[in-house]
Amino acid sequence: MKKCDNEKENIAIAQQKANVSVPVSVKPRVNTKDAIMYSFGDPVLKQNSCQCEYCQKSYRFVLSQNICIEIPIEFSVDTTVGNAYIDCIKIMEEEKSNVL
């Protein structure tokens, strides 16, 4: 399309700042299963070396055993995403003069 000789281009540029948000809800979940116990190594029997009158009337000892406990734990989350929304940011008076 041919322009007229005296026709000028008029360009307008408009701007608007905005804040776009979306609500997100995260709810943690933890599931556990039965614990499993393993023993390893030999048990150790230690006699009490106490020489008091009380200890001599009974037999006292300490029995120790190394163990390993496995507890299966599953971590996960449920998420819910809401509807997005937009808030326009008010243009300050000094910014209005810079637009265009």
C-alpha cells in the first residue's frame, strides 16, 4: 500500500507492569513399614566385678549384642495448584510521562 506524501507514521507503545501469581499447596506424606532388626557379631557377656555384699548374694552380668535396625520410610508430597491471578502494578505519575 502506497503512503501519501504527507502521511506520517504514528506509533504508540503502551506498557503495564503486572505481578502474576499462582497459589501452590504442598502437603508432606510419610509412610513407614515394619522395622527389621539384624544382629551381627557374637554376643558379649561381661561379669560384674563388684565385690560388695549385695552383689555376692546374686549373680550380675551385662549381655551386649550389636544390632542393625532397618526402618523403611517413604517420603512424598501431595501438591495442589490453584488458579493463576494477576495484579496490575499502579503506574507512578513520573513513569506515565516516560510511556510513549
